[in-house]
Amino acid sequence: MSTQAAPDLSTRERIAVTAARLFSEHGFAGVSMRDIAEAVGVKAASLYNHFDDKESLYFAALAQAFDHPIRLVDQALQAPGTPRQRLTGLVTALVEAVAGDPVSARLLQRELVDGGPGRMERIAQELMRPPFDRIKAVLSELAPALDGGRVAAYLIATVHGYLSLLPLVPMLDSGLTTDPGQFAEDLSGELLAWLAGRQR
Amino acid sequence: MSTQAAPDLSTRERIAVTAARLFSEHGFAGVSMRDIAEAVGVKAASLYNHFDDKESLYFAALAQAFDHPIRLVDQALQAPGTPRQRLTGLVTALVEAVAGDPVSARLLQRELVDGGPGRMERIAQELMRPPFDRIKAVLSELAPALDGGRVAAYLIATVHGYLSLLPLVPMLDSGLTTDPGQFAEDLSGELLAWLAGRQR
DNA sequence: GTCTATAGCCGGATAGAC
DNA sequence: GTCTATCCGGCTATAGAC
């Protein structure tokens, strides 16, 4: 509970990073200002010198947490290669961005289920839309016969759904891998089969 | 907040139904015993005559909520028709079971993100596994060339992912429908394209 | 099996010294 | 900008009358 994310951050940043982790683990209602303060190593009252209230702190934590996975996907989108390589690279990056960053993944899961329309709108416009549009553009290029937005939506839905359901997978004898890297490979193959089936 | 689920249920059942709705809306930590009691129309202390503690009540609410969608899917699995019709019927039933029953859908979403391994195991074995195995069996029959478990897992992941992400869909210009019925049709078509791509 | 009353604890937020 | 001290309300759960 006392993991220092990095020693050279401002107190405000340390609070946001720590809060993101705690909120991802226990949800908004499950984390108290006292919990956050203790994990950061300050007193609860000091948090109010950096954030107006618990909700402001929560937003800052969200924005902080989503920054890294978005960068990861953007890098994959800019990588060169054959269309097949670029598609596989994108799928792999998406899977890794989610599977490799449980903090942001769980925050998104939680936000999807209990964020009000206002919070959802802000997250969509400020955080999700730019990377989504870039994914869309690249998929339109890689599969010109189909609608890039729909392909992107199916891809993201499948990745998100699989990783959300991951705790259930080993308990249900589905024959599906629990290894994200292997899943990325697997899904890339199925995606190509789908696109092939659509174009014949 | 005072919706009576049905007038002819035992007090215990009325508590479970009401609690399921509240937990689905606000999460375990976001619902107090007082909230549940008020919505049911009794005093908080009376809840303890029916359930040992808050967690026992929560489990009962889960089991109650999952009962209906599971029946719905089972009905679709038993329906006759051509393989294509049966596949479309299964996809439609799955989508409807989730989209048409927000209470159980949201409870599952919440449980996937903050249920510990113990709770997850119990849900998997007692509630999810029987219907999953039946879906698996039917898909093995409908697409004999592929592994039924894997097809089932991809199907469920996509349905679950799409419906989880539904709040984001209209905000992201994805070209994907927000109507669950149309999505079921759409997904059935894509599923057939996928299977076609895999078998050629 | 329901109620009133309450114990005992924890929640967010603030005041004011330093 | 951090601290100590505190307000005040909500939380789970129990005791005991009816």
C-alpha cells in the first residue's frame, strides 16, 4: 500500500497516480480520502490543497491513468509494415494497452458501469475520441472495402469483452487462452478470417 | 425508489429483487442496508431477520437476478430451425438477455471488475457454467469444423464488449448501431462471415 | 418478524496553527 | 502546503420491546 510510483513527481502527480491505482482496485465509493492520503504519505486534509474535492481528484486520476495506454496505441498506429503486419501490430498493441495496464483498464470498466452521462461524455470527448479516430483512419486504410468505424468498434468490443471476461475464462473450459499475447495473435488471425469472409 | 417488483412475493424475495436493482445501479459499496430497507418498505433492522449480513443479501440478489436471462438463453438453445436460423436465434437471445435485463448485466459487469476470486469462482460454477456448456454444445453442432468453446467465447466476448461499451458508441462516431436488436442482426451476419472465412 | 433506539466506527470536509 | 483537531452525518450491526 506504500508503493511510491516514482520519486521525482510533484505531490499533485503522486496523489493522482496513487489515487488512480486505489480507485481502479476498489471503485470511487470504495476509496476514502483517508485511504488515498495514507497511501501517498500525507494527511487527508492536505489533499484539499491540491484538489477541490473527491470528484476533482477522481477526474485527475482518470486522465493520468489513460495517458499511457493511449500513447502505446498511437505508437503502433504509426509503425510501418505490410497491411497484415500493421493490423497484427494494432491488435497486439490494443491487447497490451489493456492487459498490460490493469489500472486504466479497470478504471474504464468501472466508469462504463457507473459513470453518469456527464462523466461519460467528458471521458469520451477528451480522452477516447482522438485515439479512436486514429484507429478508425488506419483501419479504413487497411480494409478499404469496409467501414473503418465499424471494424474498429468490433475489434475494440472483442478485446474489451475478452479481457473483461478473463477472470471467467479459466473457469469455463472455453478452450480460449488466458495469455494476452497469445490472444492477440489468435484474434489477429480471426480478424483476418472475418475480413476475408466479408470480402469474398 | 419505491417500485414494488411484484406484490405476491415473500418478503425475502422482495428484498432480493429490490437489492439486485439497487446493487446493479450503485454497486455493493454504493448501497446501504438503509437504502434497501427503504426501497422495500421495511426498517433496516428487519433485513437481518432474512439475511445474515450485507454480503449474504448480495449473493442472494445475484442469484435471483441471473435466473431470468439464463432461462432466456436456454429457450433459444432449444428452438428448432436451420443451422443459420439457430445461430441467429442464439445471438439474438444472447443480446436480448443482456440488453433487455440491465440489472443482471450491470451486476455481472460490476462483479467482473471487483469480485474477488472466491466470489468469481462461485458465480462461474453455480451460475455461468451450465448455460455456457449448453451454448458450447450447440455451437459445436452448428460449426463442427471449429472448437465450440472458442466460438462461444468470442461470441460472448463480443456481445459483452459491445453492450458494455454502448454508452460510448454514440459519442465516438463509430458507424455502429446503438439498437440492440439491429446489433444482433448485424453481429449474426458478421459471425457467419467469420465462420465462412475460417472454413474456406 | 417488525419495530425503535443506539452502539461504535468511518465517511467527506473544514478551521486554524505552524 | 502540511499538520492536528474536529464537526457532523452515514454506515453496519445489535439489543430488546411488542
